[in-house]
Amino acid sequence: MITAIITTLNDEARLAATLSALAPAAIDSFVREVIVADGGSSDGTLALAEESGARIVAGRRDKVVAEASALARQPWLLILPAGARLQLGWEAAVRGHIRRHPAAGGWFRLNVAEPGVGARLDEVMADLSARWLGRLRPEQGLLISARQFGASRTPSYRLGARILIGADVL
């Protein structure tokens, strides 16, 4: 049902964390395909992606996600940056979104793995920017139907789940 597209650029350690977060959904066949969209890594990112069984699309950083989405075999795309970890139970929120909003995208509520007021303010600003201005940040993750990817204006809603970024080592 879902193709996960993970964006990378020298993200070997962060890629491992994101792949681990997707593993339960892959076992349940909810995530049926993983594509690593790489913008030119020179570390072990591509070797790790290959060992994990992910398909690899390498290219210019500004075009590689579009190239990966064109190769996706599933009707829904889950686009994540390397290092993003989805909260437990995210699958239920995504399934509910797909059922309620089959023609709309979705984003996760951002959690920044840093203490302090600055991190909390960053989370609030990301949420408000997405909700009221339609400006999503890559680290929020994006769920969108493959047919609607690249459309000029696709409505989107906040998913009932969180995504954690930062703190590269689990």
C-alpha cells in the first residue's frame, strides 16, 4: 500500500534509524517498498540501503525525490528524511488518513529531540506553517498519493502521529 522514500546525503547512521522505524510496518506489508533517494552520498549510505533491500535512486538533490516517486509501485508515498523516526502506532494514523482523505496529503507533527524553548518553538512554528500556510518542512514527513505527487495544490491534513528528528543516535 505504501512506498517509503527516504532522502539521503551522507546519512549512513541516520538511515539506519529510519529503516528501523519502518521495519514493523514492512513486516505487516503496510510498507511494501522502500526507495532511498540519494543526492550524492560518499559515505556508506548506499551500501546500507542496498543491504537493507531498498531500491536506490541517485541523482541531483533537487530532482531525486521526483525520480524516486516516478518509480514507486504503490499507490501512496511516505517521504521521509534520513534520521526521521515515526512514533509507535503511526500506521493506524496513516491508515485512518488514507480512509478519510483519499485525495489529500498528510504530514506528521514534528518533535525535535532537543531540550529547551527553542526546540518547542520550532515545533509550534512548523505546525502552524503547515496548517495555516500549507508550507511543509521536509523533516515533518509527507504522506501523499502517488497520483497527486507533484500536483500544484493538493490539500493536506496533519496526521494523528508524531515524527522525531534530531538526536542521530538512538
